Amino acid sequence: MMSFPDRRDDGPIDTPPKSSWLAWLGLTTVVLLALAFPLYMPWMIAVAESYGWSWVVPVLGMIGALVALTLCIVFQVTLRSTLVAIALVAAGGSAAWFLDALPGRAFGPVDGGKAALHYTVNHSKNFPDAAKIGFNLADVSSVASLDALPDGALGLLWMRNGYNTTCEFKKSDDDLVKIVQEARDHPKFSGIYFIADIPRPTTCPDAPERIAERTALIHKHHPEGRSFIAISGGYYYQEEFAQLADSADLIGVVVYPCNTKLGGCDMDKIDERVNRALDAGIPKSRLVPVFQAFGQACTVDQKNFYSVPSSEDVQKMFDRWDSLLPPEIRPFDMTYSWGMQETQSCPSLAMMDGGEYPDLQQFFKSYFQRMNR
């Protein structure tokens, strides 16, 4: 009778089975693809711009973990290797989240622990008063002004106007480049450049092209910098959002719903302007709501068209903006105006402290506090 030697385990095998190598190759590919999707896949970027990177990263992590688990089962990898693979995918997702959460990324959606940014204008040297209300994004027109900002505040650089009443920029390209090079590494700079306030393509047909060129110039010297313009897009200028959609990184939606002609406020005008911007192909994460916090009863020419919203109106205004452009995806919000402009905004928010005018400052303060909880 022929005997056969016992099959015994004579020790560990030096070279892993081929299936294990294939599994790890597949898992490495999955991890790289999962991390590359937000950066290189246009459709994923579009989703991220619409709903925020904080929504995309967990989804990628779950997809990667499921694919890793499937590959491990197919290739019969051990439980320990399976758990290691899933941990690698989770670590990749955490790294992507961490990169998005780094300080200085003022232009992306507001999520996690990042404080929402609140911008106001016409405060001159009185920004500390506005900061007490909760404004943390200051209107500055020089790099030197950044040094004077209080702790916790960032500056947004006003580059002077252009392509509004005159078809040219008030600062030359050389002046712009000099300011960008001086400001880009400043610890109190938000990285946002306000390059045109209510540009008018109807008056200046080349405005979209010229503003796009200025945006490109900013990107050349400050790759992480962002250009910002404010667009009215009202009844007589309904095409402005479509005309200027690709000219700047961030677009302010300017709509003041309260006026004396109405005898109150028409909040539907907010929906109208936002929908006009969305129809022009501008994603929500590039849109900046512009709040009305002024009237015109005391302007020097007694223009008196826009009226001060009541406390109830301000609350309705906040609710409407929040439903259209939720705080967690907006780059920042803008309020016009903290300070008075003799021909445009009087009274302004700085005057609305409960004395002669309603205490709208308290409403803004409460709103900003709720947003950052």
C-alpha cells in the first residue's frame, strides 16, 4: 500500500498569493480615484459647488469603503487586510476634509467649525463698532488698512470701481498687481478682491471681457485669490447675470426689497434675482446675498426711494435668503450699508440702534450669532 507524506504547514509563505497583490492594486486604485474625484471630475466639482465639499467627502468615503470591502471579498483577503483597506479609505477622506478646513480658505462653503463671514461697507475707521455686531469681514481699500483690523477680522480689498458709469477701471493693471503682491500673504487678508460694484454691460459692452481679464490677472499673481463683483440684474438689466456669469469668481446678488413706492417690502424680488442668477448657470456656492440695511429719508437730495425695513421685515428677509442661499454654502454675506452715504444711504445700519430708528443692529447680531453656533 502506497503511503503519502502528510501535508503540513512548514512556516509562513514569503510571497503573498497573487490574488492578494491584485486586491491591494485594486484598493490602491480605488483610494486614488476617490481622492481625485473632487479635483478632476467636472461633474463632482459641480456637485461640490452646489452643495459644499463637506457633503461630497463623506459620500466619497462611503463609496470607497464599499468598493474596498467588495474587492476584499472577491479576492478573499483576510479580515485584517479588509479592515486596513477600509481604514486607508477613511484616512484619505479625513485628509481631504482637513485640506478643505485649513484656515484661509475663505471662499468655499461655510461648514464645520469655520466661522461664517459677514461683510459690510462704508465703515471707514469705525469697523470696531461694526465688529461688535458680528461683522468680521471689513471693507478696506489698502494693504495698510489690514494692519489696523481687530483680532478675528479679515479684510476684503476694494479695488475701486470700474465699468459702471465709466467704461474703464479706476486702478490700472500695474496698480492692481502691486496691491495683489503686497496683500496675498497678509494674515488679515481674506483673499477676496472687490473689483466692480454694479457693472453695466448695457453701458459698457466690453465689461464682461474686461472684468474677466482682471480676474485672470488676480489668479496669475494670487492663485488662491478670488474676485468679487456685485450685480443688480433688476428689471431693466435682466441679462446682467448671464452676461457677467463667467467674469468673476464670486457674485453678489443686489436686491433691496423695501421702498416707499411699495409702501413696504416685496420679498419675492429676492427670489426673482436669485433665480435669475441660477438660470444664468451660476452655482449657489458662488452667490453672495446682499442685505438691505438702509433707507433714504435723510439723504442730502431727499431722494427717499428706498425705505428702512422694519424688524419684522428684516426677519422675513433673513428667512428668505436662508431658504434660497443657505448659510452653510454661501462664501459670505454682505450688508449695505453700515455707514452713511449722503446721496445713497441715510439712515444706515450704524444709526439703527433703537433711538430715532428701529434697533436693527440687534437683529443682525442675533442672526450672526445663530449662524455660528
